[in-house]
Amino acid sequence: MNADYIKLAQIAYDTVFRTMIEGEKKHGPDEWKKQTMGDQIEHLKNHVLRKYFNVPTGDDDITHAMTRCAMIKYLEAEKQISNINSHEEVES
């Protein structure tokens, strides 16, 4: 396995974990789960655009964008699980 993949994965893990802990202190636990997928994507887009256009925000926009991507992947996976569970309930 490419050692750079391991380093990259560790950076992503550490980045998202740290950002989630900081976000929980500021916004409370699991507040991000209450947002729609559209809201998540809008936040992601804003962080990327602010970084691209070098708009000072006081946030590390790449860190926040990475975290939003992880949140979106999590919510997609949870939706698949919900869809599977609701589908099984209908068949029962």
C-alpha cells in the first residue's frame, strides 16, 4: 500500500475529528445532523469559495470543507441504512 495514502487518511481523520470537537463546543452536539443535505452542500460550497477567493473568515475553510464532505458522506450512509430499514419494514 502506498504510504502517502496512509498519511493522507490520517490527516483527514485528525482534521475532521478536531473540527467536529470544536464545532460541538460552539454549536452543541449533533446540531449538524439537523441540517438538510442542501444546507450541508451550501456550507461546503461557501467554505470552498471563500478559500478560492481568499476571503478572510477567521476559519480554516479547507478544514471546514473537509469536515462538511465527511458529514455529507455520513448522512448519505445513514440515509441508505434508513432506506434499507424502512424497505424491510414494508416487506414484513
